[in-house]
Amino acid sequence: MRKRLAIAGMVAALAATISLTGNALRDPAESAEASSSPNGTAALVASLEKTTRRDSKDARAYLELGLAYQQLTRETGDAAYYPRSERALRRALVLDPRNATTVGALGSLALARHNFRGALAYGRRAARLAPYSALHYGVIGDAMVELGRYEGAFAAFDRMAQLRPSSSAYARVSYARELIGRPQEAEEAMRLALESAAGHRERTAWVLAHLGKLALSQGKTAVAARRFRAALAVSPAYGPALEGLGHVDAARGRLTQAIVLMKRVGKSASAAESLGDLYRLTGQRAFARHAYRDAFKYLRYESRYGVHMSLDLATFQIDRGIRLGEGLALARRGYRDRPSVVGDDALGWALVRNGRCLEGLTYARRALRLGTRDASWVFHRAMAERCVGNHAEARKLFRRALDINPHFSLLWSGVARQHAA
């Protein structure tokens, strides 16, 4: 029985992982306690591979192997383990078709690959098999958020929190509150997540870093810096905290220090994008191009292993004026995968940047329909209003974006200040 519970705990951890690009909703630090390092997880994988070679009908071993591959991806950032996880989990499901843990693990894998419709199907199937497992409602809610089905998503998060209050459940509640424009209540939920993460180093670092991001999104650089440093005190090389501190330094005009921190993050698309922006701002064009090439490489690498990256690629290109027509095509494709407020914002911005002003304004307005206080989204709406000639409305929106967070973008905050005058 203890072995079965250990497996269930591992799945609960992995269900929280959806993306290597930092989506705010999931707590990717909820990891299996059996492994605390890539070396430990690699040893576990090697052992399980031997077990499955000895006995090709051991459903439990295939399940554990599939989960271990996902854990290794989370620890190393290498999406190449996703297909291996899928093969192991599908074999486990053939051997034991009614195992809710295996179905839930496939749902987590689908989330990680941004296959939200597939994740929703797996989550619902797992919930039918095990209706009192909180994990499966997390998968359902995550998928529904990305598909723009917010009422159902928030109900699923509530159910998850009722069944098993945890750092993962509270993180989802926090994100839901962010989406509806309640940052203070979002922070309250994330503080509950911090309490729930007590005693778990990696989870604690993730929650502290996310609390830092919440503060930074509201322009509170001093508070954000304290929280990012607290995360680094728990986990000294934690990438999201290093990246967050880099943004704090950039907001304070310390661009050289920000570059040093971004370079320490490692192989991260978001850090490479920011590094390129910082080089661009400091006039180091050759270094900027190199950093942008790295960002492309990281984003496309994940695509090779089944991760739907169209919207991420589109946002990267559109923001930086790289092949705008291609970026718009990617945004349209990504919107089909992710017809949510995130998709509305990305597609609206792509349309505006391509001179499709009226169509872009429609999506930019839809992106804010939940009341989300995201300065970048407000800025995109302002640019859309300006694009169609609504200059008075645009100025109000530029000022609103800056009121929310005067440092919302390395590249675009200055533009907002110019147009707000």
C-alpha cells in the first residue's frame, strides 16, 4: 500500500507541470520526494528501464518509468524525454486500462506539451475512475483555463482545493484570482501555498519566486527583489529567481547587472529572450542576435518533441519585429490550440503589428474581458486603439498600463511613456 501511495504522490507532483516556458498557473516544483537531483532521477530511470526489460508486463514499473521521464524533463529542461514518457505510460495503460494514476499521468504529459484538449479528455477520464483524487481536477482545470472555459476551470480548482489543500491547489486558485484582476487575493492564496510547501525545498523556492513575480507585475521592485533572494536562499541556482532578479535590476536601470544574472539562468527561452532585449538596449546588436537565435533554438527544440509552441514562437517574433507575417500565421495556429485570454492577447498583438488594426482591436478587447490587470495586455489594447485612431482612449490605456507596472516590458515600457504624454 505504501508503494501505491508513493506513486500517486509522484503523479500529483507531475500533474502540476504544464510548460517549460513558465506559465503562472502551475507549480512545477511539486516533484517526487524520491528524487532531488537530475543524477538521482537518471539513476531511477536506469533502474526502471532494466525492470521493464526483465518483465514487459509490469504495469507499475512502466507507470513509474513514465513519471520518472517527466520528472527528468522538469529537472533538466530537456523535452526529449516526453516521447519516452508517452511510450512507457501507454504501455502501462495497455496492461492496466483502468488505472486512474496512469490516465492522470498522461493528462499531465498532455498539459506539458500544450495539448489542452487531450489533457482535458484524460483529466475527465481519470476523474471518472477516481472521483475523489484532487490531482485529476487540477488537470481538468488547467486544460479548461487554456481552452477559455473559465467557469468550469475555476469550479475544478475549487474542487481540487476542497479535496486536498496543497501548494499546487493554492497556486491554481492564485492564478484564477490573477485572471479576474484581484492581485491582492492572488497573493493571499500564494501565501497559503508557501505554508503548504513548508519542509519541501523545491516547492518553497517555486512559491517564493512566484510571489516575486506577483510583486514585480505590480511594479513593486523592492518587494520582488526580497522574494527572489529568499527563493535563492532556499535553492541558490534556481533559474526563475535569477531571471526575476535580472528583471528587477533592469527595472532599476542596472542593465549590466541584469545581463550577468540572465546569463546565469542557463538554457531557458524566456531568459534568452530577455538577454537579447538587454543587449539590444545596451547597443550590443551582435550579442542580441546571438541571444535571440538561442531563444529560437530552445523554442523549436521543444516543438520537435511534441510540444505545441506556436503561440510562444509568435509572441517572441511579434514583440521583436522578427518576420511579422510568419508571426501572425503562428499566432493564428496557436490560437486554435489555446483559445483563451492569453490567445486573444497574442493574436490581437500580432494583428496590430501586421497593420490589421480593427481585427486586432477585437481580440485585444477580448483579452481583458475577465478584468485581468496585466500591464502588457493593457499596452497591447492601447496600441490597438491607437492603430484605429482612438487616440484619447489609447492615452488613457497607456497611462493605465504604466500605473499597473511602469516596468512591464524591457522593449515597450518606454513606448508607453512616450504615447501616454
